[in-house]
Amino acid sequence: MANPNPFMAPKSPSVEDEDPLSPSDVLAGENYPELKLRMPSEAKGRDAAPPAVRQEDENLPGETEEGPAQERSPEAWQAHLVQFLKEGRISVFTRGAEQLMEGLESDRIETRRWSLETIRALAEADTHALIPLATLALFLGATGRCLNTEADEALQTLAEDCTALLLGAVATAGDLEGACSQLARIIRYAGAGGPALRKRLLASKDLGLIPLRRYFREGRAILESLILPLFRMAGSDGCRGLIRHLEGEENRQRRSRILELLKALGPMSGEPVKEALGAEAWYLVRNGLNLLGELGDPDSFETASRFLEHPDLRIRRAAMRAFWKTGGLRAAPYLVDLLPRCDPETQGDILVGLAQIRASSAVPAIAGFALQAEEALRVKAIEALGQLGQTSALPALAGFLEQKGRLHKIRQSAPVREAAAKALVALGTPEAHGVLAQAIQEAPRNGDRETLQKILGSRTWA
């Protein structure tokens, strides 16, 4: 006959198979070394009695001989338990925690649901420094056992959510090793369904709930020590859970934090990000494309190309950046072809991309574009010619410095001439020096001669 409670230790227990949910007496106060009792003055004033001498047999709210009164909502019970901790009433808190875990073993489905919901509410409470790690670990063992024994489908889902939540809470409290050990035990007793269960737990949005909440609050100070280790353990499945948070997060700063985390996780976030590009939310697609560009994975080149002519400008621009960042010189012919056909914002992105990938073959196309575009884009195109560092751009740059007619009338605007001068300086060749020096000599004294002279003197020429 199969053991109805696979978390209970066998008759001849080994260290490996020891029951993670120990008997109820482990909930005694001495088993909470991380819980520091508050001084009387911190509880109810200087004249209040010390917590240690408070009445120890005080009942839990609504408690009867049959157990806790479940007409009180899980949230209300959670609030009472947290208050007991704040006041140093450990024996009452531990009795309440004990009853919650006993409730998971009840024959009554309502009791099991109430216990799960209360444990979830307690774990979700923004009290990471108050609820003892030992309690979180015991709850994790209990919900993991419930997950493997619960017959009701809805409660099984709730137990799975609670288990994922507690895995993240235990890891973020500083015991990643303990969380991994509990996870391995849960998966082992799940039998043939273990691999699928592990995937669901690690991809659960609940896994990241407590870690992200703390990360948003404390920032990079805990990124390397607590947050990244957990999600590196969770791998690509953990990244999928993070993307679910990204999709539902309305705060821009928090979205940036999640993106920062996904970027720090490197290649393991690549596939989950690609999967997210099919989302309906435009900002998730844009953020996904931006992230692919930051990761720089060459295999993402084709993925980014599918969004180059997306109807949403925001997505199209993100795709353009991801395209050249992942494709490098492979992207140059496509960018050149798109340059005259895009909106001005995207044209600016293309010019930046061509310059960044050092696309020497693009010099003629950029020079031709600079002759016809509006002034702001002309300046960007000329700047790109200088950044390319190709001597083949010299004739075009010289043309942007030309003057003609009587009274030294300037054919090009001052911004265009300045951009051309800076591009010549960027080239840095003797020929470029000669072209710029000649332009300065021909410039009218009441024109831009002084500005061009300063540009010429901004570097030491060979």
C-alpha cells in the first residue's frame, strides 16, 4: 500500500528522506533564533509588561476547542498573526501557524482551502524581516506535501501557487539552498509528473512575487546576493515568470528593474523573450525587442527582422535597434534599402545603426541621403559618415563645406557645415585636414570661420 503521506519519514529514515515537516513541537519559541523580541517600549510604551511574562494561554481570535473560527477571513487571521509577532507573543503565533499546517491535513475541503489561503496571505504580507525563516520553511514543506496529496483540482492549483510563492520567499530570506532542497523533495515525490511540476513551479509568476517586491524596495544592493542566484537556479522557466510580471507591471521604473534583471540573466532569458514577442501588449513587444538587442545574440537577427515594418512606430524602432545590434554587418544591406522608405525617427535610428556597425558599404547611400533629407537628418547623416571612418566619404564631406557666389554666400547651413567639419576631424587623415583648412581659408570673417577653426584645432593632426 502506498504511503498516503509521502513527506512522512519511513520507519528507517535516512538523512535524504527526512520529513521536511517535523512534528508540531518544532514550533516552540526557542526554534526562532532569528526572531528578536521587541522591547516593552517598542510594544505598548515603557510601562508595558515584557512579552515573556504575557499570558501564555491566550486564545487565538475565534479559537474554540474544535480549532480556529474559519468565518474570519484569511486576511484577518494573517493580520492577527503578524500582530502577535510584532508584540513578541510567540507562543500564540506558533500555535496559529501550527493550526494552519494541521488544517492542510483536514478531511474537510473548506478547512484545507482556508489554511492555504491564510498561509498565502501570511507569506504575501510585506513583513519579510518579521516572519521567521523557520516558519516560511515549515509552511513550504506543508504546502509541498499538500500539493502532492490534494485530490481537489482547484486546491491543487492553489497549493501549487502557494508552494511557488514560498519557494521565492525562503530563497529571498537568504536560504536558497534550503529552498532548492525542499523543491527537490517535492519533485521527487511527485513521481512521473515531477519534471512538469518543476517547470510549472519555476515558471510561476508567484515565484518572483516576494523577490521582486524586495528588489524594487532595496535595488541593486541585493541583486547579486539574493535575486540573481534564485533566478539563475530557476533558469529559462524563471525568466518566463519574470516576463509575466513585466507584462502586468504598470510602473515604468519597475519594468526597467525587471528588464535589468532579465538582461543580467543573459542567454537563459533569450528564448522566453522571443516567446513574449507574440504578446498583444505593445510595450511588452517593444521591451522584448530592446532586450534582444541588449543581449546581442546573433541568432535573434531573424527574429528582429520580422518586426522591421511593424505598423506601430514604437515597435518598429525597437526592432531596428535589435536588428543591427544582433546582425552586425549582415544588417547593412537591409538598413540601406529601408533608409529612404522610413519615417524620420526610424531613419535616424538607421543612421546610428549603420555608423555603429561600421558599414563602409553604406557611404554612398548615406551621402546621397544627406543631400536630400531635412536639415536635422542631414546633420545625423553627416555625423554617421564621420563615424564610419572611411576615406571614401571625403568627397561628400568636402561638398558639404563648399561656398559659392559673390560675397562668399554659404550654400550649406551652419549646422551642416559644422557637422561636416567634425566628420572630417573624425576621419583624421592629412587629406581631411587639407579640405577643412581650405574651407576655413575661404570662409568669410563674419561667417563661421572662427567656429570651423576651433573644430580644426580640437585634435592633433598627424
